[in-house]
Amino acid sequence: MKKTFFVMALLVAAGLTVANAATVVNNNLVATSKSAFATPPLAVLKSFTSLFGNGRVFEWKQRSNGQWRAHFLRNGRAWEATFTSAGALVKSEPA
């Protein structure tokens, strides 16, 4: 009887540990996806469209200096373009 109780307690503890780990991983994924899909200011979006057309941006990232970087495809090749928050192009290059 003691062994059965011990085994049951161990299983419950293991289950709670796995459930907690899954919650932590899930929360980290949600936080990452929110930052990865940030929306830049309208001036940046307009500037990107005027320079690169209506190509699909895979990811917008806001850099620590306030600039915005777009990751997109251009002629089938991965590119990056960096803009100021006012929409001025800082640089563009193949990724």
C-alpha cells in the first residue's frame, strides 16, 4: 500500500512539473511572436511600399536604437531593409 501511494504521488508530481514547463514554453512563444510581428509606424510602411512595392514582409523588428528592420523576399532572395521611425531608408541589403 505504501509503495502504491508513493508511486501515485510521484506520478502526480511529475505531471505537475510537465504541465508547468509547458506553460512556461507556451508563454515564451507568445512573447516572442508578439515582438517578432511588431507593427512599424505608418511612415515606415509607406516608405517600404514606395521603395520595394507590395512584397510580403516576413518580419518587422524594432531595433534598440528605434529603427525598424524589415525581412522580406526580393526577386526570390531574402533581403533586409532598415528604416528610421520617420520612414527614411538607412540601408538595404541581401540577408
